[in-house]
Amino acid sequence: MCKLRFPIFLMLAVLAQACGNMKDRFELQTGDLLFSVGKENTELLIAIQNSTGKDKEVPFTHVGMASVEGDKVYVLEATPPEGVVKTPVEDFFEKTARLNDNHLIAVGRVKNEFAYTIAGAIINAEKHLGKGYDYAYSETNDQFYCSELVRFAFLDSLGNPIFEPLAMSFKNTETGNIDPYWLKHFEKLGEPVPEGEPGTNPADMALSPVIEIVHEYY
């Protein structure tokens, strides 16, 4: 009696294809955080990477929040120069840098104990639509930068952000000095560099203990 043998290389190929298809089938959920690296290598992005992302595996420079509406997915985000906007997810991906033809995007999801904050987070973010981008990186004004929008969207039952603030740093991680870009930036605003003031950034937010990274597109 002849036994059919399934070649091991074919089995591995099938498994690899199955894993690839599973990756392709990942579906975003409302409240998911999309951490990304900007496509355009602008002075602002370079300064953000120099100040926040050099010691991270991927130097995330931006974060937005997914909102699934029927068969459409949008990203609530604060981005210069538009400010707080609601972007079709396809456009969000188009603005993201690629590595080996894969988008540099990781998806963070709040842990189960904080799932109750998601519905309110969407409402909180949407009420800021149309507000300006926070070039001053201050938590005391009524404008928002990307991770600031997320931080003040996710609130616990007492109305406090579930993401703890961090002491902001505008120093170049290689030189230890405030990056020249930031010196010029805040000089134009007529304000001192808010070194050490409370805030947040995408690279550190991606490491927050209140979320877990559930998918990487790269």
C-alpha cells in the first residue's frame, strides 16, 4: 500500500501563507491606537525623532485613534498644519513611511481593564475636531498635538487620563543639548522651551502599561 507523503517544504509554505493571510486579515477596532512614522522627512519629524525616538525599536513620531463606522474606518488625529481632523484610514496609511514596502505602523489596544474608556474616548476626541495644532506643546491651552489628543481622550471613571504624563524633553538624545530646531521653534512663538513640563509623545506612549501592541504592519 502506497502512503502519500506531504513534502515538508510544501507544508512550511502552506503554513507561511496561512500566517501571512492571518496578518492581512487583521481588523482595526474602534479605539485602537495607530503609532506611525511620518512619510515626509521634515525638520519637525527629524526633531521629534531626535528628541524622543532614538532609543526605541521604531522611532514613532505620530499617533492617531481608530474609529470604525460601518464599513468605513477613520483615524482621529492631531496633525500639523490641519489640527484635529478625522482622516480616512487609507489616507493615514498613505502618509506613513514604509520599510521593505510595509507601512511603519503598530497598533496599540487598551487592556481589558480600560476597555470601558473607549466609547468616551471617541466622543472626547471628536468634540475637539477643528481645533488647532498645539505647536506650543502645552497642556494648558485648547489646542492639541497628536499624543496629547489621545491622552485627554481616554479618561477613567473619575475623569482622569489613563495615560500618565511624562516630563517632556526637547534635548537631542545624542548631544544631550536642546535640539537647535526647538530653540528656533519656541523663539518664534516667544515662549521658553517647556523642558521638563508634563506631556507625552508617541514613542513613549507606545510603551505605556495601559496598552498592548496587538499588530505590526511592518
